Amino acid sequence: MNFIKPVKQAAQYVSEAFLRIFGPTDDSYPNVGVQPFEGRPNKKSA
């Protein structure tokens, strides 16, 4: 019965990784798009 525990842990490790990669995203970034640059450059261009 000692060989069952490591096999179970390995299967759980692989399945959690699979779900993390192919599951829905859990990002909380706002959907605002690209932000324009409104600053001033440091040097004048030639």
C-alpha cells in the first residue's frame, strides 16, 4: 500500500498543473486596452 500514496500524489500534481494551464483565467486586470503615451521625451529628436 506504500506505492499507492506516491502515485496518487503524482497524479494530483499533474492534474492540478493541467487545470491551471488549460482552465479559465483568474486575472483581475481591467479590460481598458492600450493606453496612449502622454509624457514628454527627455531629448529633442534631430
